[in-house]
Amino acid sequence: MKGEKKLKIRIRRILFPILFCLAVACIIELPLAQTTIFGDDVILWDTLFRSVIAVPMLVHLYREDSVFRGKEHWNGKIAAAAFFSGAGISLAFGLAVRALQISGAALTDESLFTGNLWLEAVVLLAASPILEEYFFRGVLYGRCKELVSAPAAAFMTAAFFGVFHWDLVQGIYSFFMGLLLAYLMEKTNTVKAPVVFHFAANLAALVLEVF
């Protein structure tokens, strides 16, 4: 009975952040669907609004789960490694896509590139990395590890991360990036590493898009 009770608690701990973020998405997207004032920037504003609402709760859950994580491993060298790894992989993939002329392939959702550079920068370099990493690696990955092994949790969250990005090529790319991000989270025990990696990857994608 105790084992069954623990299992139910762990499942609820996984479901809560998922349902919370889905609820936030509905709260934001339903009103946005009724207006055209945001024009082509609606996806950017949607992501920004979701981040503003959801991140405080995700940060709270992340801190709440700190008792289950080991000692944080974080310094300038690790930060630099995360940054240059993220930027390097993103640039390599982006240049390969250009060279092979893969139709419809993109590093990030093309709907985020609307020409409104300042808004793109805020969303791609701040809102999106923070929101997605606190959700997928900061909270969900750790809670999945309460049910399954670390490799299985990495695979599960990476698959979810890939599906979250919808497009086939981008989804496959996001899946493998998700595995790397989970690896960073596992090795450093801090969400700072995947946030920096994700920021750098998006920065590289933005640079490729602009230039």
C-alpha cells in the first residue's frame, strides 16, 4: 500500500507542472485568438505572456525539488562550455540545413521570425530558454527520475520536447538537443547549464536568420 501511495504521489508530481502549463497556454491563447492587434507577432507575444505567467510557479517548483538534487556544479568554465557547445551545435546544424537546402527545415519555429527584431530577441534569448528549461529540465526531468532511471527520464523529456516543437525536422533536432540538455542537467544539478546552452543555441539561430 505504501508503495502504491508513493507511486500515485510521484505521478501527480509529474502531471501537475504539465497540466499547469497547459492551463496557462489556454488562458493566454484563447483571448489572443479573438484579437488581431498583435498581427504577425502573435506567436512571440503568446510565448512572452506564457513565460511571464508560468515561470514564477516553475521556479517555485524547481526550488521546492532542490532537496532531491545533488550538489550544484557550476562555474565559469562550465558556463563557457555550455554556451559554446549550444552555439556551435546550432550553427553547425543551421549551416548544414542551408548547404543541403532542406525545404522547411529551421532551427527554431519560423513563425517566431516576424521581422520585429527586439521582440524576437526578448523571446528567443530570454522568455523561451527560461520557460522551456525550467519546465522540461528544471522540473519535469527531475520528477520523471523519481519514476524511472536518468537515461529513461532524459529520453522521455527529450521526446516531449521534440513533440512540443511540432515540425518534423525541427522536432528531431529538438529531440537530440533535449538529450544533450538533460545530460547537462544531470551532470551539473542546476538548470543554469541548460538555460545557457539553450540561450546560445537560439542566439546562433537568430544570427543565422538575420545575417
